[in-house]
Amino acid sequence: VEVEGGPNKLGSPSPITLAKDEKSGLLANVSSASIIIVGASGDLAKKKIFPALFALYYENCLPKQFTVYGYARSKMTDSELRDMVSRTLSCRIDKREDCSEKMNEFLGRCFYHSGQYDSEEDFSNLDRKLKLQEGGEACNRLFYLSIPPNIFIDAVRCATLSASSSRGWTRVIVEKPFGRDTESSAALTDALKQYLEENQIFRIDHYLGKELVENLSVLRFSNLIFEPLWSRQHISNVQLIFSENFGTEGRGGYFDSYGIIRDIMQNHLLQILAIFAMETPVSLNAEDIRNEKVKVLRSIKPIHLDNVVTGQYNSQTKGDITFPGYTDDKTVAEGSLTPTFAATVLFIDNARWDGVPFLMKAGKALDNRRTEIRVQFRNVPGNLYKGNFTSDAEESNNELVIRVQPDESIYLKINNKVPGLGMDLDQSNLNLRYASRYSNEVPDAYERLLLDAMEGERRLFIRSDELDAAWAIFTPLLRELEEKNITPEGYPFGSQGPISAQHLASRYNVRWG
Ligand code: NDP
Ligand code: BG6
């Protein structure tokens, strides 16, 4: 992969060639790479980023010389950081295997530097340490901003200034949320562009790194049987469902100023929708794919409030256990109207999807944890077998279910003759369950995305115009909900969510799957 080098907007370009060594999986020709996790003391760094880096190291996917630097305000020594990180690592590839040697090697490459996020001096001290380790070689710098969004800009300013004298590329992974609405998102993009070119910014949406989301376009574009059916002619509705069986636990402070629409719908579910519904891209090149995603996002009609249900979970006692309600969290404002559940219906105003409802539902503290795409097909015209079903239904339509998580699977519901002398039909599944079909473990989304960022592959990252288009869909609705102080409908912790969500779906002749 030919990458335009240049440390950042302020530095001089120095082209570097990255090439993936087919045999080893290593990024060949990268003399070194330093990965700096800004906010290393936080939840995401511990839970996801360090473990993903270790998994990449384990699979020989990191450059030959790499260092991982944790950066945060907390005081910590290198060995304290290693202690903290070691508690989060596991032998993902084969749980029975003893990977302690690899783990120790990896931990030996992890260091810590304590500093303020708005201190150029602290970042230049880090830079000096990095340069010493790099031994004068051209070094590539990948900064991962795993910090609250209000400090993104200060951190980018200081980090890129200090890195401007290094001779490799500088890239910055930015975590969500990218703003709260169209205006704040545009302001964030403008501020980032003071210090970085667009091609240095990697806006992460970890759902794009999930195996089954990546597989969506393989399913559509490399199987003859699906693409001809992928339109209003054959599909009656599409459901995008995100459900978690736990509450905001420990993240109430963040969640209360965002809510479920910004936390899940505007990004994770909308990204899935864009890949599901886009036209065939010219190629698999990142820009060709992102061009198609932007087109479909821009074709989505504004959302009407009467097509929206919001909810908030209440406490629930089951036996001896009481599950707390959303507002029982001390970090949540008293009387908060922030929705922890939302359901809505979107329409894509183009020739392929005109009139097809895309139903979205996302909620916390529900009865199960799953993310699914459910595609319901139309009736068979003039069906000869109406009335032959063993169930009460007169006929059953085909449905394709893509279960993103857990227990990744793709299954197609078909009508089938029940074996026997009669002519009874039932609905059965053609089932591709990953755990049964594939012996290798599904990698965590962060592994793929970190590897792509190091390779300069932007396909799974969000371009700024995609982000604008995504906010344009939700900003008017969010504003209306807030201006009208819409009170979310209560639902008990561990339930199916507000009953009105069922009514909303039934207005479109749909039952949530
Ligand atoms: P944390 O709240 O744990 O913050 C990360 C670190 O930032 C903290 O350890 C702290 O480090 C520093 N920090 C926290 N609050 C402030 C503050 N007000 N001012 C300055 N520094 C602060 O965040 P997470 O690790 O949970 O998330 C990091 C980013 O990733 C956020 O943008 C979040 O929205 C996003 N994200 C998180 C997910 C998750 O599951 N946690 C999932 C998806 C996205 P120190 O005090 O040592 O400087
Ligand atoms: C994050 C949201 O982006 O995604 C969280 O901020 C949510 O609220 C999480 O829990 C879900 O991610 P996953 O990969 O566990 O489904």
C-alpha cells in the first residue's frame, strides 16, 4: 500500500511504502510504529484497545518494531501500566494454549507517559522518549484518542505539534461521539482540520469492524442469489435491531448527555443500513465504497416524530435482586428525559427502496443482548400452498436474518414440506452458524480496525461527508425531542421495551423479530 507520508499538516511529506508480507502477516517495510493510546487509564483502553493490540501482536500483524505508549493524566509507572494491561489480556486464539511468553514480550513493548491533554510540553517529552526508542529511524505514529470528546482538539493540537518533526506518517484514530448534532460535528471536523488532513483522521465506528457487518457486502455482491432480490420489488421491510440486557452501568454520566439515538442509531445502526442499502460500488476501494454510502444516506427522508418511540428503563425486582432504573444512577441528572430506548422507521427515497420501511430499534436494559438485521420478503404471488401451513398462518414469508452478535449466524427462513404422506408446510431455517462452520475464532472489531489504520486502509472508517449526512438525518428529530421535552415511555429493566414500539411496527404490518 503506497501511503502519502508526512507527519501531519505542519510537517514535510515523506512517502513510506507499507506492504503486507503475505507469509507472516507482518507489515513489511515499516521500520517502526508507535501506537499512542491517549486516555490509556480509561475503560475503553483496558477493555478493547490493549487486548486488540495483543491479539494483533500474537498473530504477527504488528510491524517488526513497535511500541505502545499509554498516555493519560493518572500517575503510573511502566510496570504499573503493564500490571493493569496484563489483567485484561487473554489467549484469544486458543484459550488452552499457554501464551504467557508472547504476553510478556508484548508487555515489554508497552510503556507509559503521564501528562495533561492540553500540554505541548508533556507531549514533547513523550516525543523525546519515542525518538530515543526509535533510534533515529523514520517512525510512524498512530494516536488513538480514547478520551472524552471535549478534550479531543487540545490533545490533537499537542500530539501533532510534537510529532511534526518525526519522519513517518502521523494518523489519529478518533472515537465517537463525533459531536452531538450537525453543527457540533462540523465544528469538530473543522477544528481537527486545523491540525490534520482528512486522510490522517480515522473516525472509528467499531460496528464496521464486526465480522458480519464486513460480510454484508460479500453476501450481497458475491452471491448471485441475493442481489436480484435486494430491492422494493421483493423486500417488504428491513429491521435493524440492537438490544442490550444491561443498563448504562458506570457510563451514565456520558450517556445522559447523548442518549440512545446518538449512542447507537446515528452511528452503529445507520452504518449497517448504509452498507445494506447502498448501490454496487465501482470497486472495493475505500473512496468508492464511501461514495455509495454517502449517496444512500443522503437519500434518507427526514424522520417524523410520529414515527418515533422513545423509552427509559425503570427499576425491576426479580426474586431477591433489584435491577436499578436509569435515573437511580447517581451520575444521571434527576428527572432526566434521556431515552435509553428508541424505535423509528426510515425511508430511502430512491428507485431501489422507495416505500420500504427500515425499522430501527435500539435499547439498553432489555430482555436479551443481540444485534440483528432482519430482511422480510414479500408474499409469493398466487401462492399455491396457501392454507397448507401447520401453524395458524395462512402463509409465511421468507426472512433472511443476519445475526451480528452474539452467536454470529446467517439464516434464511424457507417454507418446507413436512416429511410425510400429507401436504403440510412449515417454516425451517437454512442456517449458517459461525461457531459450527468455522473453527477459527471471530476477531474482535478493534483488531481489524487497528490493523487497517496502521495499513492506511480507510474503507471501514467514516469520512467527514458521511458523518454530515448521518447527522442530517437525526439532528432535526433530536432537536424536536429536546425542544418539546418529550417524556420517554417507561419500561421495566429486562423487558421487551415500551409497548408503543410494537404499535409503531404494526402500523407498517411488521412484527419485530
Ligand atoms: P473514560 O471516561 O474512561 O475516559 C478515558 C480517560 O480519559 C480516563 O481514564 C481519564 O484519564 C481521562 N478523562 C476522563 N474524563 C476526563 C475529563 N473530564 N477531563 C480530562 N480527562 C478525562 O472513557 P472511556 O475509556 O470509556 O472512553 C473513551 C472514548 O471512547 C470516549 O470518547 C467514549 O465515548 C468512547 N467510547 C467508549 C466505549 C466504551 O465502551 N468505554 C465504547 C465506544 C466509544 P486520566 O484521568 O488518567 O487522564
Ligand atoms: C458503544 C456504545 O459504541 O457500543 C455503548 O457507546 C454500547 O453504549 C457499545 O454498549 C456496544 O458495543 P458492542 O460491541 O458491545 O455491541
